[in-house]
Amino acid sequence: MSPLLFILSYLCTGICHPPIAGSFLYHHQVSAVTGDNVPSLLKRYYLDESTANLDQFYALNEISKNEPLRTGQGYIMPILIYRYDGKSIRTTIGDSDYPRALRIQHYNEKIRSAGLRQTRYQESKLLWVPFHEVKKNPAHTILKKSQELLGKNYDFKLRGRSMENKVFYLVAGHGGPDPGAINTFRNKQLCEDEYSYDVILRLYKEIIEHGGIAEVIIEDPADHIRNEQFLPCDRDEKCAGEKLPINQLARLRQRVNRVNQLFLKYRDEGILDQTCISVHVDSRSRSSRQDVFFCHYGLSAGGRTVAENIHNVFAEKYSRHRANGSYDGSIETRNLFILKNTMPKAVLIELANIQNTHDLKRIMLPGNRQALANWIFTGLQTSP
């Protein structure tokens, strides 16, 4: 197995539109103790009945068959941890095979009786599945979807778990028949939806690399993270595989309905911390310079808190990185459709004024787009 596949095995809850079944989370990891070798370690976890587990252990840990285990070092086990959906093992793993489900149930009971796990899967919502019982390795689906979104040049690295058990719905403004705000700069057209989408993808990557679940609501199958200043305008964005309607209200309802559909699914799985982030680029007079500002629905205390947390990060960053240390970004109450009608707490972020030449640097320079994503992410990390 390639290093990318191994890393993705930790991140799959956020990369694709998950099925109704429970989500695959990560592989179990243990530390080797004195006297351990690979066969004895697998035997202790009742994984010695299939050579597939042995081969998978070597692949996951990228070690040779003659390489000894190092005492105290962590090793990835051929045990897949799924978020139990509260219904059945079969619906959780997406496999209707009843004998297989019964074997997995007995495995979890045996592991707990041996003291290798402390809780029942029905209580912790974590189902342990031996690799040899997996009909189809979910990591392959994850790899395909992640490369569709971010491109093959971007490899994932699990850098932390600060976003675990949190879901984020990432919505790039406009798209499809509506490019949003437009400007012409150096004889090239700039479209709001292209720059907001690039920031969304960068934010998406940060979230999943820290163990979070991220759903990109508006997708462009042709565009990945791009490191160019000029991002060509197009109209091929989709929502859950469907074209975006021409009618503005229909477009808004389409993305809101998608967010709410996923919100209910994750809530039923027991994930209560869910946030919607919508990213836009504003359009004002050419002389008007505009700092990044944030909007939330007036009756949403949660949305207000998230906006404040991200705003505080921007204020702190600009105090250090801007020459005069000033930052005039605001937090505003807006009765916008996506803020008012999404079930999770929601924040809309305006990145810049697309008409202002100085503001354009904030969205056109790839490094600045990455900084925007990083700062938004830092604010989300501090949000409850």
C-alpha cells in the first residue's frame, strides 16, 4: 500500500459524500511491547487466522517481513474502526452479509473480554472490523475522491486530531451559471466563484488533515487547488453531482438542502458539532479597500461565536503581519438565505473587494489564498 493510501485510511470520514452507513474512521494503532514480533502481535488481537491480515500489517507499516518490531513504537493494525451507525453492523459497514456481521460482532465481544478495548461498540459507537472481513477497502474510494477534489499532486499528512468528531460544510459562493462578482484585471477576467472555491479546497485539506469531517458542497470536477494568480472562469460547478440551477433561489435551496441532508445524517450518527462556512468575494467601488469580514444570522449564537473566533485570529495575524498592524474587518448580522436556513451554525466570509487593486493581491496570490484558509482554520479550531 502506498503512503498516501495509508494516510488516507485515517481521513476517510471527510473526503467523500459518505453513504447512509456509518463512516470508516481510521485503523487501530498499538505500541509493541518487549518480546513482540509480528505474528505474536497479530495473535494477541486474534488476527492470525488469515494471511491477509499479515500482509496488510506489513503494507500499512511499510516494513519488510524480516524487520523486527521496536519496543514502544506504535504500529498500525489491520483493524478498521468504523463509526457505528446505531442500527446494525451490516448497515455500518455497507455489507448485507449476515454471517460476516455476526463474526464481526463476536470479534468485538472477544476483544473486549480480553481487555483490549474498554467499551462495547454500541456504547462508544466505534466498531472494530478485522481487515480480512472487509469486503472492499474504503481507502481506495477515499483516494479517488480526494484526488478528484485536490488533484494528484497533493498528498495528505495526518497532522493532528483537533477537529475529530466535528463536521464542516464548505460552500463556495455562486458557481455554475452565476460566477458572482466579476472584474477585469490586466485584460483577464476574474470571477468570484473561482477564487472562493480555491480557498474552500485549501480549508478542506486543513480540516481533514486534522481529523475532521469536511463536505465540499459546491464542487468543480475540473479545478483543484491551483497555484496560479489568474484562475480561468467556467460554469461546470455541481452540487452533489447535479448541475446548478439558473434561478438564484433554486441554487440557494439546492445547496442548503444538501447541507441539511448531511446535517441530519451526521446528527443521527451522534456528531453534534457541525458548522457551515460559506466563502465569497465582495464587489464594491474600485476605491473601496475592504478587510475580510464575517456575517452570521442574528438569532444564531453559535454562528456569532464562530465568527468572533475567526475574526480574532485575523486581527491577531494582521497585528503581526501588516505594516501598521491595523485590521478593520467586521462581524455583521445578515438575514441571508444560507445563514438563515442551514441547520448547523453558519458563517459567511467575504474575503476582499474584487474591484480594488490592492484587495486583489489577497485573493490572486496563491500564498495569500493559503494564508486565508489557514487563518480561517485556526479560528475554527478554537470554536466550540
